[in-house]
Amino acid sequence: MANDLIARASTRIDASADDVWRALTDPKLVKQYFFGTDLKTDWKPGGAIRWSGEWQGKAYEDKGKVLEVQPGKRLRYTHFSPLSGLPDEPANYQTITVDLAADGGGTRVSIEQDGNPDEKARDHSQDNWKMVLEGLKKLLEQ
């Protein structure tokens, strides 16, 4: 996929990397800022990851595989949504990378999502990740 089709979003959160990590990996916390999704995974590399809920009035169950887990530093996983209308095959999975880094007294959270087929899809994904990060920031800074 072309480099310019990678969705990117980043924010600084006034919280420790441990607190941000917990919010990224604990299903109860994820549900509070990630569009109400129900997350199911064991966070072990090679393990399954599932998201389910309702998006724009439609029930969904997205899936993927955990690729990399570095507590307090990095998460990488694949993602596929049947709502995309694409066939469930490896070429239609996206890879999400979430990196955490110290930033002053807080934590910089950076997200990249590859596999966007065009600029419109990239921009839509980027906007969604910005909303997710805003929700995460609000949750942790309250």
C-alpha cells in the first residue's frame, strides 16, 4: 500500500504510559471511548481479537489477529470489518500500530493504519482515530 494511504493520528495525554496502556487493553475501558465496542482478546501474539457492537445503526463483528504486544510501548494487530463489503481474505485486512512514548510528564499516543484503498478511506479512518484518541484523552484526563 502506498505510504500516503496510511491513516495517522496522534495526541499527547496527561497520564502515565501504564495508565494509557491499561485504557488501550482493558475491554471495560475500551468500551468507554471506542464507539461503545465490546473487545474480546487475550492480547497474546497470534491470538484472535474481536470487536462487536453497533455502528451507524448496523450491528457489526470485526476481527483480527494480535501481532505484537510490548506493554507500555506498542500494540500491533490486524483488523477486518465485514461492513467494508470486501471479501474476508488477507489482502483486505489492515494493520493497526499503536505506539506510546514519554512526552514531558505525559504520554504521546500515535496510531497508524495501513491498507486503506484510497484517499477517501484513509481520511475517514484518520478522522475515526482522531475521535478515538480524543475519547481516550478525555477518559484519562478527567
